[in-house]
Amino acid sequence: MENTNRNVFGLNGVAGMLIATVLLLGILVVLSIWGIDAQKAVADKPYKIDNPQAVKMIDASNTQHKTIEK
């Protein structure tokens, strides 16, 4: 039995590999841009700690000691 129905450029061949590669690179670019934008947004908003002596090592209320400077 000879397999003469070879579809090299089908979705399971070269074209499928290229589509998957372009899709993954596109996702990488979008996530990198979102990450850089998030870092820029946080870098522009420094914060200060109001009372450093009152901060406990493990406590849910530690976020109340942080003030974002504008």
C-alpha cells in the first residue's frame, strides 16, 4: 500500500508548524508589552511606609502602612 496522499502543506505539516510558531511569537510579544506597561505604571508611583516600627512580619493589615506618593 503506497501513501500517495501526502499533504505537506496541510495543518499537520509545514503550514501548521508556521501558524503555531507565529501564534506563539504573537502571544509572547503581547504579554511582553503588557508586562513592560505594568512595570512603567508601577515605577511612576513610588510609595512610602508611614510607621515602619508598627509593621509586623506576618499580618494582613500591613497594607495600611503603605502610602502612594503622587
